[in-house]
Amino acid sequence: MAQALHAIDFLKAPTKHADAAVCVAFGDDLFLRRLVCDAIAQRVLGTEDAEFSLARLDGGSAEYRGVFDELSTVAMFGGSRRLVIVEHADEFVTRFRGQLEDYVAKPRSSGVLLLCPKTWPANTRLYKAIDKSGLQIDCKAPTAGRVAKFLVDRAKKVHRATLEPAAAEAMVDMIGPELGLLDQQLATLALIAGEGETVGVDLVQQHVGSWRAKTAWEMLDLAAGGNAKAAFEQLERLLTAGEHPIAILAQISSTLRRFAAATRYVQAAEVAGRRPKLREALEQAGFKSFVIGKAEEQLKKIGRQRAADLYRLLLEADLALKGQSSAAGRSRMVLERLLVRDVAGVAG
């Protein structure tokens, strides 16, 4: 039995791997799973109208017939191939394991099915069947050493910057091996350095200093806990120390996006007639077990309505900081509004 390909290895050269009717992207790193899904979509569809040939379904509510009807449907616009992504696919695989085994043995569509479960045991018949004819990609969090190498490669390919290996290692030491947050920080550093320039250890230490990261997390914790006054004081400390507003936003966006993802998971489950526990939703959103209790209390204080709107609010803040509100005074107001009104829920 071949070992599943790790996401980092797949992302180095997605086009080198043979086409497969059924693909699986499994594991607990949501950032890697998103990159893998995007790479497969680009490869399978790859047209300007690709969105017309792409369907995303939730595994908690999707039915077997509906999934394969989507696979067999040819879009009026876009390419001739179809890509169906079943997200949170654990329950879907459990319910339709037999039908999936039959389909893998004899695909009846030219489309591509991409399953995205969190767990994917290697001792099942389905795993072994896809191992022979499909593509299985392990999206579990990599080791710190692999993360640093991944950042160096991603800086060049995506952010158009040269990241020194020592600088990549410094980032991992300061932030930890959390790829989503590291990539946000890398984007910020590349922006500060300028296109085509080198990001070195000095720049990392200046803009991703460990005390700054700690202060940013404390600030977010205070805002999510409803303590707007103390969160404002921490924001003031960061800005006074010269922290770039875009860097501050990058440090807090990862957690806020997880709150938004957890909320949408709950909403999707309710539409499907299920009542998931909040802890389950937070786990699906990528919160680690040792912070689940704290995150649960924070999400309750943020509130369902504000949490569901966080994706839009973060996008607006990002566009504002890079556009009309890039000046120091305006950028401060953008961050204050995000923390105090949108997270802490204080009117004003």
C-alpha cells in the first residue's frame, strides 16, 4: 500500500500527478486543505468560467444521488469537466461507503469527486481502492522544519519575495507552526519589503517580534471576551511601538476567521436538520483541543450574528488598510472599529 502524498509535496508540483476520478484531501490543517482544493480546481477546471463547473457540498447534508447528479451535470458555461467538492466529508463517507467503493471501482462520470474528511483511516477498503486509482493527499499539520521550507517556497511562488531560510525559521519560532497565520504574516512582510525584495531575519524580528504577537493575541482575547477598554489599550501599545496596522490585522484574522467558520458550520448543520454542539463546530473550524473551552466562551460573547459577519468585516478592514485608510490615523480607526464594535460588540 502506498503512503498518501503529503500536501506540501503535492503543492510543489500539482500537475505532475496523474488525473484521478476520485481525490481525497484529509487532515486537520484547514489552510493546507484549502490550498490543495484550489490547486485541484485549477488543474481540473482551469478556465475563466470555472466557477460554473464547480460545486461545493456539505458532507453532513449531502446525499449520494445529489453528489453524483452534480458530477454528471455539464455546465452551460465553463469547461467540459465537472469538479464536486464534498467538504466535512466524514459523515458522507460513513453513510455511503459502499456506493463510493463501487464508484471508485468503475467511475461513471468524466467529472472529478474531491472528498475532504478530517480523518481517513488507511485500513479501509475505500482507502485501498482509491490508493490504486485515485489521489489521496494528507493535509495534517507538518513538522516545524517542513513548515520553514514551505514558507521559503511559498514566498517565491506566491508572494514574489525571497525569504531567507533563517528568517523562515525565526517566523516559526515566534508564531508556531500554524500555516494559515504564518502565510498571513509572510504576505505582510513581502508587502513591507517590496516586490522582489528579500525578507531577512531583521525584518521578521522588527515586524513579527514575539512580544508583539503575544500582545496582539491578548488584545483579541480581551475584545472577544467583551473587555473593549483593555483591548483598546493593547492596540494602542502595539501602534505606539511601531507595529504595522496590516501586521496587526494579520495576527488576529486567523482566529476571527475560525470563529466565522464555526458559525457557518452551525448554520449549515441547522439547515440540514441537525443541532451540532458548539465544541464540534469549533473543532471543525480548526481550534485546538487545549483552547476549545476558551474559544467557546469567546464565541458566545461575540454572538452568532456578529460572528457570521466576520468574513465580510475582515475583508473590508483588509481593503481599507491597503487603500483609502492606509494613513496612520485612518488605519487606527479601522482596527479600533473592528475590535471594539465588531468583535467586542460595543456600540459607537
